[in-house]
Amino acid sequence: MGLRFEMRRSDSPWVDTVWTCRSEQVTAMTSVAGVCWGLVFWEQAGRTYAGITGPETRTGTAPVPEGATFTGIEFAVGTSLRAVPTPALVDGGIGLLDTTRRTFRLDGARWETPGPDDAEALVGSLVRAGTVVRDLLVAEVLRGHRPAASGRTVERRFRAATGLTRGVVRQIERARMAAELLAAGDPAADVVAKLDYFDEPHLARALRSYVGRTVRQLREGAGGAIALDLDQRLTS
């Protein structure tokens, strides 16, 4: 029993992942640092809830509504809500009021509450309405392109769009990948080499800061419920 996650990558340039989760006999979990903001919807005891989640820069312990079923949309880095600057969401979030099983309210309008198969359709509607926007310069930087703007301008735009620096984004994404590799059975020395960590102590510190697990815990599946799908790799 615990948290049963399923995640999939999205073909939409606006969406990073779509995930579902069910909590069974668990009331708390280890939260994991992440670079995306998102929308999350859940049902518990016949009621439906919704919220906006922000990027997280550290690990911690978070409460879990017992017996709840979740659907989440993680938006691509560089996207943002027109009405809520992403920096205001870092290490926090906003509950959305007036949510029902069929609709929720966001940016002054009502939208259909999505299931996991409806995520991209909802995002497309939000984009067309201008509710979700993105900075194309940030998208270019993430693809490895070198824009004409100065480094200071790029960093300022990156922070404005994501709430994070490029360095922090790299560190968090690398630690999450390391956790997935270790949980899949890769030796720590191989992970250090593959992800360009200086040595195993540096890897261990990154895991403690961003994932809340040791190498041994990840390898053995120990430590309790965690907000990361370590049982199976992401599917497309």
C-alpha cells in the first residue's frame, strides 16, 4: 500500500508529463524537488478539488489525503500562467475554489475538469485563450540554442519564466534522473559517471537535498511513500 503513480511524457510542447496517483493507507509522503509548475485535480470522499502547484527547490514531508485519486499536469519549463507569475509559486501553490467533478475555475473562466486522457485538450484550450503562455527564448535555451540576447538578459528572462536559475534547474533534473537510475539498479559509480557528478559523496548530497533518499534507500525501495515514480520508467 502507499502511493501508486503512473506517469507519461506528453507530445505537447506545453506539457512535460501527465500523471495519475492513488493514495492507499498513506497520509504523508516525501516531496521531491521539481522544476515544473502544474495543475492537480483530486477526488476524495465524493468531493473534487483542484490546485496550482509550483516548482519545488527542496525535499520535505507533505500530507496526502487518504483514499484520494489524483490527476496532474506538469507544464513544460518556460510556460507560465498569465495571471500568476511562476516565481510566486516556487515552493508553494494555490488552491482553486469552486471546483466540481465536471468543471473548475481558473483565470476568471470555467474549464472542464480533465482526466488523464484529456490533459492535452485542456492545455490546448488554455493556450488558445491566453491563460497559459510561454517565453520562446527560454524554450530555445533549454534546447541548447544560444540566443542573441546577452547572458544577463537570458538569466533574467529565465528567472521570470521559471522562478529558478538555469543552474538550479540542471541540478534538480540531474538529481531526479539519478534517483530513477539508482532505483532501476544502476551502480552509484555508473550514475556518477553518466550524469557527470564529481564523486559519490556529491551524488549523495544532491539526493538528500532534492530527493530525500540515500543511494541505499533508492536501491532497496525503502523510506516510505515518495512523490516520484520509481517503480517504472516514464512512458510516452
